[in-house]
Amino acid sequence: MKKPIFKKWWFWLIIVLVVIALGNTNNKPEPEEPAQDSEAVTANEQVDKGDEEIKKETEKAQVLDKEAVLAYTANIRGRTFVKEVLVGDHNINVVFHDKFENYKSANPETGVSEEDYVQYFATGDEINKILMEESVRLLKQFIDADNIAITVPFEGKTHSIDLKKSVAETYFNVDFNTLNSDPEAWKSELSSKYFNKNDRQKFVDEFVQVK
């Protein structure tokens, strides 16, 4: 009669070897995570900072609110004769009617006569007021505007301005962001200082085109 297998010496030898093998497997050391290179950390931090700066710049450069611009320009000087206001992301373009007949055609119910129209623009300084003062007011009112264009045709001539915010700030030595939030600064640094006939003419000579 054969001996049971568990009484065989080689059976127990196999059992011992299996136990030893299992023990060695469980005792393997955990692999160490490689230390992150300090230069890589610095580079990542710089990328994060760069992303933050881009986000801040994007937040600053908000596009213009078209409805707000249209509401404001409905009350500017000469508003009766404004043909259209075009609003881009960062630019505003105000265009006046080129002649009374076209104004009358667009506003058939108006009580304004051709004589009223002519007298309004005939002094010349009224056109200068529109081109200088309203372009500057728009830059102060809408700080996200980078450029203001106003076109006033009258008696066969077209008076126009295409004013960049940065150029106007240099010319008047002001910051429109500050003027927007500080009414007293607006008056003392710009409107009370420059909104007069002589300074308007200097401004017009510098920036206005007549064709």
C-alpha cells in the first residue's frame, strides 16, 4: 500500500519552498517616487503665473456694452442729426447725416427745419465741440474703448476724427481710467482746462481731417 502524498518528504519540501517564495514577494520594498526636479517646479510656477497674468489682462479688456454705448450716444451733442452709431469690441464710430434732405427722409415727423439744421452747424465751433468734446467724453465714459471715430459732413465737406485712447491720454496728459472714477479730476484735468474755443481749435488742427 502506497504512503499518502502528505507523508512524502518531497511534498513538504515543495510546501516550504512555496511559503518562502510568497514571503519574499510580500517583503519587496515599495518603489521610491522620483524627486521632482527643482527647475521643473520653477518652470511650472512660471507657467502658472503667466496664465494668471493672461487672465487678468483678459478681464481688464472687456468688450464694449453695445446697449450702454447706444444709450449714452443718444444724448451727445448734436444727437438730433446722428445717422448711426457703430459699436465694435473696443471702438465706437458716430456718423452724422451728410445733408438735411437725408436727415428729413430718415425722420419725416421731425419739426426741425433746414434753417435750424444750417444754423446749428454754421458757426464751425459747434462741429469742433462735437469732434473734440464728445470723442473725449466717450473715452472717459467707456474705458474699454480704444478708439473713437466721429464723422460730421456739412455743406460739401466732411469733418472727421479718428482718435486713439493712448494718443488722447498723451495729448491731454491724463489717464481716462482715473477720470472715469473721479469726477473732480475730469473737471480739473480736462474739461475745465481744455473745453474752450482756443484749445478746441488747437485740438482740431492736430487731429481733425476736413475733406
